Amino acid sequence: MPTLVPQATALKAKLFSGFSDRSRLSILEALRAGPMTVSAITEKTALSRTNVSNHLRCLSDWDLVVSHAQGRYTLYQLSDPRVATLLGLAATADPADPADSRGLVSWIDHRNKKRQK
């Protein structure tokens, strides 16, 4: 069995920590639609402007989000299309079958309910 590379494991932990907070996840989901300003993200997520700004800073530090100035505004977007793909996997029960409408989250919830019975 191959040994885990500590640096690779640390990078994965950093990546998934960006997905571990509901507010950050909500922002990432909103950005799947394309680049947005803080105001647009605030409107789409119903989070406060301060909250969105703080989480965008974290997401940017984790290289999940990038920003660029456009006139008086700053647009934020996912740093890589694979971030959207990873988010999409949570919405598909079978990653190999995009037609499968059961969400992975729903599937996990269903499994947990079965265990509780």
C-alpha cells in the first residue's frame, strides 16, 4: 500500500475546509453561475455583506475564488472550473451518470435515516 504524501493530504484538507462552512458553500454555489460582485452574492445568498466579504477573503486565501476589478466593482469567480465540477458531484448520486437525479446529499440523508430505524 502506498504511503500518503503529507503535503498532498494537507492540500486536500485545505481544499475541503473551504467547503466545510455553510456560508462559504453558499457563496461557491452562487459563483457557479458566473462572476459576481459582493452585492450580487449578498442578494443571491441572503448573507450579510460583511459575512460575504469575510468568506470571500477566506475562499481567496484557499485559492477557490479569484477576483478582478471591473470599473468601480470587483468581480469574484471560481478559480477553476473543477471547483464547480466538485460542487456538482455533491448534486449527483452517481458521478459517472449525470442523468441520475438523486443528489449525493439526498442519498447520504436517505442512508442516515435508514440507519436510524
